[in-house]
Amino acid sequence: MILKGTPQQTRRRFLKSSALAASAMALPSLPLASQSMQADAHIEILPGDPIGTISPEIYSHFIEHLGGVIYDGVWVGENSKIPNEGGIRKSFIDTMRAVKAPVLRWPGGCFADSYDWRDGLGAASKRPARAAFWDQQDSNRYGLHEFMRTCRLIGCKPYLAANIRTQPARDFYEEIEYCNAPAGDLSSHSAAPAMPNAGAAQRAANGDKQPFDVSLWGVGNESWGCGGNMTPEEYAAAFRRYTAWTPSYSDTPLRFVAVGPNGDDVNWTERLFKALYANPERRKLWGLSIHYYTSGSAAKFAAGDALQFSNDEYYDLLTRGSLMDKVINDHWLAMGSTPGQPNVKLVVDEWGAWYGKGTELGSNYNLSQQSTMRDALLTGITFDIFQRNAEKVGVAAVAQSINCIHSLMLAQGDKFTVTPTFHVFQMYLPHRGATSVRTEFTASSIDNPLGNTPIQVGGNSYIGQIAPVRTLSGLSGSASVPAGQPKQLTLSVVNPHLDQPKTTEIRVRGASVASATGTVLASHDVHDHNDFVNPGAVRPAKAVTGAASGGRWMHTFPPASVTTLLLTLS
């Protein structure tokens, strides 16, 4: 499975070779008969050493009014010939259901801090068209009620990003009121008769009598950049002002997420928390947002290409993706350096691989890109990092769900396909709500051939540098124990080697593995991807799960693969 593509390969040649491989099944694990019992890697799972409960919300999603995400991706219109439910693309709903999407973030992103939530209310014909953040007109046909209907159809919670750059604190207060105030009369503290809440009455007039019950609120977005170019101290003052005495209509407290850093900018977090806690009012902060994109090629210090990449660029991207672990732990420590620190969670609500132009669906699909097996491996590496830090990460959202950056889906008119990333989301479902347990991986590391080049801190728009990363783990993953099932374990493993299967000894401290089933996602070439012509070119297969041998379980992980094993203990 040596990587065949090079940066000089023409796209026509690549697409031809991809088409020839499109009918091939994903490669399963090697059968036991072909394995040497001499392991070249080791995994030890420690069920007695729990890390924390894996929040189902780390597998969340994000959609923004950007390119073809909302219009054509999510919203096709009630009168479209494309199958839809009230104007919302049915294949989008079905795919989000298939990964049991727990949370959906909207309306941005940078779009949020230029958006007036009232523009998307009322009769569609009377909604104003606006010049949106991403240099495109927004008809406002998809607004707050359409988003809430999308969440109901999927069965997920809404996560709203509020505008604090161009709207006053009163608008934030009234948006919460509009979303959450109960229908009917509110009790009065005076002798005057009770009266209907104005926000609730307006919501009912617009078609939704019952409250939306939005509990998760982002207080701005990237306030260090597109959200206002603020200093940490300026943002801390804004956060306190916007969240002071906000209305609450249920026993479920509102979860406010403060704007955190661009990538590994620890200075932002340290200064933010120092400024926030200069005031003793601390009860409103629930989470700190982190945005970390893995962009293109460090060698070129540019965005790179989604399809045409060399072996060196492949290893470099995965190595830099593994920096997510450092980003999480650096900011966890930075938050903890403030006396009186409450239990604030990290919210990684934008992450993924971000490439340059060249594979977008069309001229109007800004920041759309193809997604290959390389992106599937990055997805597995990222999820395993979240799970190994289960006590720290409360929410995470891939950017974005459809037609943008690290998508699970691509759609253009009546054409639709899922990407390899979608399959990894499905494969990791057994981890949701389980207890993450410490797991030790022993395997030879991979030298990053581009590791001497400083890397980008964040996405393409905000470039900074941190120390180069020189090695990639030769085998990585995470393990969890499902709630109430102590004899079961879920183990996920990423083998990033392009041409080396890894025969691995798996041990469980204090127990033995009696049986195992598994799923593997692999392909003949890490450039392989799904497109509208070959939507099933990359898909998972049943893993050949090896057998017990002398108190150990032997399993061979194929090159460039993501595997999930469900282990039953004796």
C-alpha cells in the first residue's frame, strides 16, 4: 500500500486511477493465518484506571452561512425536486441521524458576528436580503425557526453562536427570551395581572408556540479576529456584560461558552481568565471555545491540496493533527492557573483539515473541498485525543457538516455523497457516554519528514507559528467501558503507516479477551475518496479480529487504517 500520488500528478490521472479502484472493498484486517505471533506493537488497556465519561457531545457538528453549506447543502426549498422535509435536504437529515448527531452549531463561525437573528424571522417573502460576512448575499430564507426545525428532525440539541461584535447586549438577552420563554402568561411579582411574554408571543406568531429550550450559547466567535479584533481583556469585559442577569426559564442552567484562543495561543487564555476573574461574578462561564485547524502543508506554509499530496505531506498533516492533544492540555493548564477556577470545560467547536482551492464543488461553494482516506485517519486521531481527555473536553464540533472544510457530506443539486469522515463518525458511536480508560500504546514512531518547519496555529486566515513537530505515533487510539457493561470494551486504533501492517498484542490488565468483533476503514490508496460518480469508493468492512493466544489477543491493523474493536472479556 505504498502511496502512489505525488504533487506533480495531474488531476486527470488521479481521477482515472481512483475510478479504477472505486469498486474495491475497503481492506480488512489480515487473517490470523498470515500473522506472525511475534508482535511488533503492543496495547495495554487498564479498565481500573478511568479518565472520565466520554461526552456524547464531542461528536457534534457545525453549519455556517458559507458557500454551499446552508443553501444547497442543508436548505433546498419546499418546492425543490430534491427530496426534502419542509425545505431541508432529506439526505442531510438522514446522514445526521445515522451518526446520531448530538449538537448542531449555527449560524457561525465568522458569519455569526455580522448576523441579526431577527432578519430570519417571519414571512419568508418579507425577510431582508443582506450582504453576509463571506462576500455573498444571504436571502435569510434559512433562519432561526428553520434551524430549530432542522435540529428537531435530526433529534439533536441546538448550539447558538451570538453576535457580540455588531449587536448590543440587549439583543442577546432578547434572543434568549425569544428562544426559551414559555408560552402563555408569566407570573407577576406585583399586584398587576400576569401578561404574555413578548418574545414567546412573537415566536408563537412565527409558528412555534413551544419554547426551543436552547441551553448552549456561544458568546461571540473568534473575538480575537473576525469577531471584533479584541484583546483578551476587552473580550472578558464584553463576556461579563452580555451574560449578566440573562433570563432563565427552567431548572436547566444556561451553558455559556467564552471565546477561547486561535490554536495554541496560551497567552490569550491566561489573560482572558485573569481578566474574567478580576470580577467575583463567575457563575455564568461553562466552557472555553478552542479552534484548531490542520491546514495543508507545513513545507509550503500554505493550504496544500486535498487530493494531490506526497507521502511526506501525508505524514506531516497527521503529525500536526496530533497536536490537538497539546492544544487541549496547554489550555487546560492555563485555565487552571487562575485561583478560584470553576469546572470549566473545553469546547473544541471548530476542528478539521483545511486545504486550498482546487477541489471545490463550484465557484459558489467557498471552502468546499474533497475528503480522502487521509482525512478519515485525521478524524480517528482527533476523536481518540478527545476521548483520552474525556475529563477536559465537554463539546466538540467538526467544521463543517456539509460542503465545507472537513465535511461528512458533499451535495450539489440532486447529487450527494458521504465522505470517509462520515464512516469514522459511525465507527466511534460505541464510545458515546462510555468511561474512557487509560490505554498504553507501544509502537515505533514515524519520523515526520517535514518536521523541521514551523506550523500554522490556526486556519488559513490566521497564521502564527509554534514549534515544529518531528514524530508521529506509529499506533494510537483510545479505549472505553460502556456504562453498566464491565465485561465489554471498545478499542479504537489508527495505524498511520502507509505500507506497514501492525501485528499487535492487546492485553487487558486484570482480565482476558474472550472474543472480539470489529470494523475497519482502509483503502488501496490514501488518496481514495468518495465522489458523485463513485459514492461508495471508500467504505468500512468487517474486521478479521484475530484470536486469543497465551492470555493475549493478537490483531493485525492494516496500513493507513482506522479500526474499532468491540472486546468481550472473560
